[in-house]
Amino acid sequence: MKISFVYCSIAGKIGGGIVLLLCLLLTVSCAEKKETDTRMLEVIAVHDSVMPKMGQLGQLISQLKPLADSTASGQPYQDAIGNLEQANKAMMDWMQGFGDRFDYAEIQEGKTLSAQKSEWLDEELGKVREMAKSMNESIAQAEALLKKNDSQE
């Protein structure tokens, strides 16, 4: 009787330790996944904040083209068109590169990333921020030129 009590006591402590260890591992694993999810969500959020502006790029280019010519007075408009086209290309290139690096499950379902893909995600966060900055700046420049042109007429 005494032996079974000692056995149950030891088994209970070992079992409790194993349960505690499993809980700790699960917590660490979830924390790592949550970090990955947070970075991925941030990348997607930056992209989603500028994606609706893609149509605006085309509209601004259409408005600037009649004002752009080969004279010195037309050069700022040509520059603005070039910046808008570059921003459009940056978005297309970023989306292609991002899609080549990550699959649907990693992007949309929070699938755990390999160490290499985790590094790539950090790179992509920088790239998408730069792309968004370029897009927003080119739009602001074009709108300012058009506003200036309207006030001169």
C-alpha cells in the first residue's frame, strides 16, 4: 500500500511536470506564431492601405498628360507622370515578389514561417512601406501640381 502511494505521488509529480512543460512549449509556440501573424498582418495592412489608390494613379496621369509637353513649363508634369508610373510599377513588382515568396496559407491563414521566410517577411515589411511611401508622395506631388495649375487659370 505504501509503495503504490509513493508511486502515485511520483507519477503525479512527473505527470504534472510534463503537463507544465507542454503548456510552456505551447505558449512559446503560440507567441512565435502571433509575432509572425502580427508582422504579416502589418505587411498586408500597408498594402491594403494603398491598393485602392491604384485607380487614382491612372486618373492623375490622365489629368497630367495634356499639361506635359517638351517645354520647360511642361517638365514638372512629365516628372510627376514618371513618378506615378514608377509608383504603379513598384506596386506591381512588390505584389509579384511577395506572391513568389509566400503562399496563401502563410499570408492568409497564419501558417508558421520557416526561419528564411521570417527573414524575408522583415524585408517585405520594409519594401511595402517604401512602396506605399512612393505611391503617397507621387500622388501628393501630382495633386499639388494640378491644384497649382487650376489656381493659375
